[in-house]
Amino acid sequence: MMRCDGIPVTQRRAPRGWTWLLLSIIFQSAAAACAKQAGLSSAGKPHLAIMTCPWWHLQIACLALQACCWVMVLRRLPLSFAYPLMSLVFAINLVSARLLFGEVIHLNQAFGIGIIMAGVLIVARGGFR
């Protein structure tokens, strides 16, 4: 889409698009960590008891904020560029699983994340036009 000055909207709005993308990634990763903690906190309780867990409510809030940020991303960046960068969530979640929950990271997981990061780098360096 072009503005009257001939500059495409996506080029004009790209810096803010990156900010919204970073926030979207952060909220998505935070939601996963909150979901894990909610599951741990409600272990052994009836299934619907999870709805009374504060971590579950925080997860829902993070997902809602992520959805709002994602809409802002899509207003500013092409979907074909922004969506692959959401794969950074995989790496963040792997690290947070280790740091927050003491989970063991296996070599195949680290290798797989490395491949994903290489793909993200290729997409990011290609940019958008």
C-alpha cells in the first residue's frame, strides 16, 4: 500500500513494527512460562481448579497482550517477514525451561533450536521491501 508521497506504508512504519514484534515475542514466551507454572501449581487438583490459579490468569493476560501486539505488528510488517521471526519464542522457551524450571536441555533440542535460529537469521537479513 502506498501513501500519497510514494513511500510504502511498511517502510515508513518498520521501526515501530520491530518494537511490537519484540513485545509479541516476549508476551508469547511469558504466557508459556505462566502456563507451565499454572500446571505445576494445580497438580493433583481437579481439572477445573486451574481456573482459580493466578498463574493461569496471568497466562491469559499475556496471551491477550500478545494478540494485541501481533495485530500492531501486522499493521506495520509483512506477515511473510514477521511470522518466521516468532520462531524466536522456541529458543526463549527452551532457555526459560532450563532457568525457571530446571528442565534438562538435550543436545537434539539445542541442535534443533540452532537450526531454527539460522532460519530466523536468514529471514531477518533478507528484510522486507
